[in-house]
Amino acid sequence: MNMPFSEWLQQVYDADILHFLPVSPWIGSMAVGLPEHHKDPQDRIIIATALYHKAKLLSMDAQFLRYRELEGVLIGLS
């Protein structure tokens, strides 16, 4: 099915099959405090969000393995 991304996103949001988590000041602060193993600040925000919410993080980004903070949290890489 071909539809605009915004329409698809609205359908996903309305179906309540994903939970969208805001970036809070605490998550931002945690992201800034992470080691800069990963130069992309967006990825550090993703990591901090998972840590803050005590959620599992699925990623194939090999740089994530460098974060000791993700031990027991990161899935998707061996």
C-alpha cells in the first residue's frame, strides 16, 4: 500500500500499536552525559531513552556495543 508517511504515521498512532516517548529534560541530560562512543547525538538520545524507561533496545548499530550502560538492555547484536 502506497500512502504518504504522515498518513501512515497517523494510522499507527491511532491504532495504539506503538508508544511514542517524548524526550524529557532528564533524557536529554542523560544523553549529554553518555560517553561519545557514538558521534550522532540522536543515537545517544535513543540510548538514554531506553535507559530512562528501563526498556530493551533493538539495534544493529555496532557502536552501541561500546556502551557499557546498555549491558543487559541491548538486543539485536551478538
